[in-house]
Amino acid sequence: MNALARASMLFALPLALLVAAFALVFYSSALPPSLAGLKIYGPYILFVLGAALAAAFNRGRALLALMVLACAYGAQQAWLQLSLDSPVSRAVYAGLTVFVPLNLALLAVLPERGAFNRHGALRLAVIALEIAFIAWAATTSQPGVIDWAYAELIIPPPFSIGFIPQPGTALIALALIVTIAMTLVTRSATHAALAGAIVAFAIAIHAPTVSLGFAIFISMAELMVTVAVLQDTFRMAFRDELTGLPSRRALNERLAGLGKRYAIAMLDVDHFKKFNDTYGHDLGDQVLKMVAARIGNVGGSGKAYRYGGEEFTVVFPGKETAEALPYLEALRAEIEAYRLALRGSDRPQKTKGNNRQRGGWRGKDGVSVTISIGVAERNDRLATPQAVIEAADRALYRAKEKGRNRVSR
């Protein structure tokens, strides 16, 4: 599965929740009378639950996104339920269409800095200033500001169709593009949730006087962000940040569920400390990423993990050592053949000609690395996963003693 496909999977949950929102709008009458209050207070309840979770994990972006969505719902309940005819409702409506997507996009672009620090306070202050600006425009009846917000920038349809002012439409579209792009770059569930929240908000704000629909779509937007907190927290706990491979914690859980037939390989980058000392840690990190990418695509149903430092583990469930060896040997040869570019300050950012090829950098300033591999299988003597790992580790050291860049069993 390529990176684009993996990133696209992050949008599956927001899309499912949007479909669920449409279903709830049509079948809301089936809600028992005892739960009728959820139609009004549901967004507030989800905000409290999501905010508590985001605060517990110190996820500042999620906390502020939930706050923005809850404020939008509160504004709709207070000023937009009846009509958009009064100056106050027009100002509030225009402010929501501009500031909600703008804030969600900015939260996607800005790095995670936590919730309870000066960064969180500064971002909260910006949101407070936006609320104060909307309140000032609404209460002082500023016709110039309100008219600007409703200005028709492009007359022909579809830009002149619907309630949403054109500046708001432009910002919603721009915010959606930004959050989708950030999702593809970072592969973060939070960014995907922010993109889904923008879509949900756009649907809700298109019919601001329909309180039920507004409440349902804002609730789903809050649910997207809340679930994303759990998804990203899980990813941080079970996936290595540098290489993207599952972490040692994930490996320990996988080992606990193995059957009675499996092989485990331990892999190590040869002379990695010397490489780091010679070329620097930045290039060392690039080496680890390159090696991890190839180990992650090992054949034979092998599942790769980062064990720690420059050491990796591959688990082959249902296979013996002899069956895993061809895949490990192919992996060793592939990494040996790959040349990594050395980028100096005087080297152009883009290469010319055919120097840059599928197998890496073919120019004179490229370097290559090798790996050593030790592999062992479960048997009567090695009856536990830990015993197999220790045996694979001993085989790895034998590979290094024999000259490195080889597979040993």
C-alpha cells in the first residue's frame, strides 16, 4: 500500500460520520422522547467529552477545534434559528462562515504545541479576538463591514447560489484544500478530522435556521475530532515517529498473539555509529527511513517493526527459517544496491540528466549502507517468542563477526 493510499484511509471515518449525519437528519423522529434533549444539548455534551479527552492527552489543536465548533453551535442557537434578516444575525452568520473554516485550517497548519502553555493561550486569545470582532460588528451595526462580508465577488452561478456569502465560500474551499493537503503530508488523523469538520460545518451553515440539521452535523464534526485524538494517541504509542514502522510496544503485543509456527529476524544497520559520526545525524535519520521503508515492504507476509536505534525486527508468522531466508536475502541485496544522495551546500536541489534513478542517487557523491540479519524459528528448544528473538540476536552477531552484510541463522 503506497503512502497516498494509506493517507486516504484516514478520511474513511470522517466520510462515514458524514453519511451517518445525513441518516440521522432523515430518521431523527425515531429518537425516543426520553432522548429528545440530545437534539439540543448533544453538541455541548460531545464538546465536554471531547475537550476532556483532548485536555487529558494535551492535544491543543483538538481542544481549540472543539471550542470553535461549540462556539459556532452556540451562536446558531442564540442568533440564527429564526432568520437572517436582522443586522445582528447577518453579522454573526457572516462571521461564522469566515472564521470557523479559517481557524480550522490554521490549526491544521500550526504545529501541535499542547494546550496549557503560552502557545495555547495565544491561540485562544486569537479566537477570543475574532468573537469580539463579530460582537462589535453585530452590536454596533457596522453596515460597511457586513456588506463587505456579503460582497459578490463572482456573479455567475454556482458562486451566487445559496446562503453562504462568497468570501465564506472561498475560505471554506481554501481551508478544505489546506487540511486535505496537510493530511496527505502528515498522515495524521487530526488533520483528516479537521477536513471532515470543515465539510460538516459547510453543510450545517448552508441551512443555519434548521436547528436539528445544524446540531447533528456539528455533533459529527466534534465526534470526528474526538476520535482523531484517540487515533493519533494510539499511533504515537504504537508507531515509531521517525520511520513510520510499528514500535517495540506494537511488537510486544504481536508476539503475544503468535501461534506455534513462526520465524523472527533481527536486522541491524552496519557501522551506523561511524556513519553518523562521519555524515551527521540528519543523514543518519535518512538512512534509517530508507532502510525502514524497504524492510516494511519485505515479502513473505513478514511484518516489520523498529526494535530500537538502528535495529529492526521482522516477524514471519506461519513460516520456518528456510522459508523466510529468500525474502531476507532479497531485502539485504536491495539495501546494499541503494545509494543515498549526499547533499552539500553547493549541490543544486534538483538533479539534471539521469543521475537520479529508481534505485537512488547514482552520482559520485552517493553513499550506500548494508545490513546484517540474524534469523531464528520457534522449535522445541526455543518455545517462546523472547527465546526466538534472543536466538535471532545471536545469529545477528554471528553475521557481524563473519564480515557483516549477510544473513545468518
